[in-house]
Amino acid sequence: GLFGKMAPATINRLGRCLCAALSLAALHDDRVKNRDAWEIGLADLPDAQEARNVVLSDDQVHEFVAAAHVLNNQFGLLTDTLAITGARPSQVVRLRVEDLHAHPVRPKLMMPKSAKGGGRNRSVKRTERYSVPITAALSRKLKAAAAGRSDEGPLLLQSDGRPWEKHPGQYHHRQISKVVTTAGLD
């Protein structure tokens, strides 16, 4: 009944949420015996989702980061950190000054976990950190940007000195669009 009223990918997302809710209810109620009914009835629509992944060559990544620096140096530093670490924006904006280990030969960041996926310990996951190697050049840039700030403070700041939002991609899509245009990408 939703077909035509919603995009097929949206229908699939809604169906997966409903399926998860019904599965949780079944775990707590032994009377529920018809699990197959919703697993079959709420199966994903075929070909509903087009992959939106864009794979950039190394040269295009370098152009993208350079264009971000031209637009705004702090945004460029955020973009550079994302490009080198491969982390999610929501992870990178949670980095603290103390997470930078600026070793001259083996610099690294102690990256917060993304806390993606299910599980009951998402808040615990968000506080855990793991070692991510970075380039010496990025280490120097981050060290210079964090100079004079407390260890507990955010490592990356916006150009006005405020911390980045929790989900910078959602709030800075216009900047990203400008970078894409400046870098000559589609």
C-alpha cells in the first residue's frame, strides 16, 4: 500500500524498522510463533536502492582536500583528517587534543569508536578509542591547530573557534558542495 506514496528505499527502511520491533516483541512474548509471517511479508523490495558511493582517485582526494583548505582552513583540516583516517565525521569531531600522539616517526590519533550497529552498549562504545596512524604532515597541522588548548578540549574547531556539530556532514553540506565544484568534480 505504500508503493507509489514513498520511495522504494524508504519503504525498505520502514519495513526493516517494523521487522526489528516485531522481533523484539517476539523475544519478550513466548506466545508469538509466527515470525516467518513478518520476515516474508516485510521482505525488502528488489532493486529499491541505488548505491550512492563515489570512489575518488588519490589525485581527486588531494584536489578535494586542497579545495577545502582554500574555502576555509579549519574545514580543510577536518577534511584532511577524514581523508587520511577514513573515519566518519561523527568520530573525527569527537577527537580531543589529548588524542593526538605527535610522534615524529609514527604519529597517530586515538580515534573514538563510531558506535554504529546495534548492541546495548552504544554509550560505552562511544568512549572507547583505537589507534589510527596518520601522516607526519597531518600531525604537524593538528599540533599547530591545537597549540595552547587544554588536553580535554576538542582537537578540531570551526573557523569561529566553536566545536563542530555532532554530524558535520549534515550541517556543512553547502561547504562540501562548494568544494566539489571548486575541485571540478561532479
